[in-house]
Amino acid sequence: MSKTPSDAKAAHVKEYLGTPTDLKAEAVQAVAVGLADVLADVFALYIKTKNFHWHMSGRHFRDYHLLLDEQSDQIFAMTDPLAERARKIGGTTLHSVGEVSRRTKIQDNDALYVTPEDMLAELRDDNLTLTKRLRQVHAVCDDANDIATASLIENWIDETERRTWFLFESTRPAFGKND
């Protein structure tokens, strides 16, 4: 029985990039794929948040500019721990900007001008998208008995929910009114 190209590729990765773990190979693969998907969303959200930070204007400029700078720093801080977690368990992670583009659920915004309110609302929705993806990967980690990755994800869910809350409060049309 001959090996398929994907079997040969998997053997090559295991030989040169494999890390010892007590997790099952299928679990490592599932968790690593989930982490790469989250990482793609995180990179896309980071770029979009910086884009809006750089192009902010209007009467609340300073507050929104600083808010988005703080949020982009927090988002970027997730990137290395995400990628390194996949490697710690013997998986691989993203390799290119093209791979980020193919994997992310965060939509680009290349508009020349976006109102501050629309920027914040879009980022609020994008953070909700990231929270959903994080919860999905947390479930994969639970199934794989990967407690360490699940623990990291729990903290990132909390951070992402906090960003969503701040963006939501910044987009409310009037005090105390919910849409």
C-alpha cells in the first residue's frame, strides 16, 4: 500500500515539527486547526482595528482613537500565544497572509471613509464573531481534553467580551437605550 501525498506530508511534519504530547494525534490536529482559524481572525481583527484607529475622525476622536489603540494592542498580544500553543502540542499554525485571508471570518473594510459610529459598530460585531469562534474552539479543546488551551481561550473570551462591551457602549444612541 503506497502513501498518499497528504500522508507523506503529515509524516514529514510529524518528523520535523512534532512535539511530544499525551494528546491523541486527532485531537492535536483538531485543536491546531481551531487555533489557526482563531489566529486568522485575530490577525484580521488587529489590522481592521488599526485601520479604524488610524482613520478615526470627529468630535470623539481622542477617546475613540485611544480606545482602538488599546484594543489593537490587546488583540495583537493574542497572536504569539495562539501560534505557540499549537506548536507546544505538536501542531502547526499559519504560514502566510494568504492563509489568514482564506481562513478568517472577519470581513475586510477597504472603504476610503467610514463614520466613527460605523467603525465602532463593525468592530463590535467582529469581536462578537471572534467570541463565537473562540467558543467553538473551546468545545474542540474540551473534547480533546486539552485543558491548557481551553484555559487560555477562556481568558481570550473574557477579553473579547470586554472589547465588545466597550464598543457597544460607545455606539449607543442615548443613555440607557438598547437597540
